[in-house]
Amino acid sequence: MEITFEKLPQAVNQLLNKLENIERLLLSQNNTPPEEDKLLTIREAAEILHLSVPTVYGLVQRAEVPVCKRGKRLYFSKQELLAWIKSGRKKTVSEINAEAEQYIHSRKPDRRF
């Protein structure tokens, strides 16, 4: 849409409508309370991780999974478990190629010639 002086009030009105929509969306997102961190038992943690309880005990023994220990009980933070799962994400081929290209372009040129 080409904006001329005659169409200026309509263009401003469209911008205001779009701005109000964006503001409504942002306010609706901010009103959702953050998920409260929940402490889980080993069975609940195994369920979230889709692993058996003995496997989770092995991960705890090798200090591979975040855990809290009180007495003989093990407790797992749900948020920490989810972050631990996400930290093991493998990069896609396109992400690896993009990093390689960035590295090649960021290096100083070879001046041996």
C-alpha cells in the first residue's frame, strides 16, 4: 500500500490496531505464572527421563545427572532435569556447517604465500 497524504489517517489507524494487538499478546504472555520448580522422587525422575529406576541410580552414581541428597533420599529438580536433557542436544548438519563457515570467515588470512 502506497502511503499518500490522503491515506495517512488510515495508515496510522492500521498501525495503531496492529500495535494494540501486539500489546495484548505481550500482556497475555506475561500474565502466565512461571512454572514452579517441583522436587521429584527417583521414580518420578525416571518417568520424566523415560528410564528405569536402576538406570537413574547409575546416572546418580556417576554424577551425570543433577541431584540433591538428604539422608538416604534422592530428590531431583524438575527444571534442572529438563535443562540437563536439553544440554545434550546434538547440532544439525546445517548448524555445524554454519559454524564451520563462520569460523573460516573469522580467521585471519594465511600470509605464507
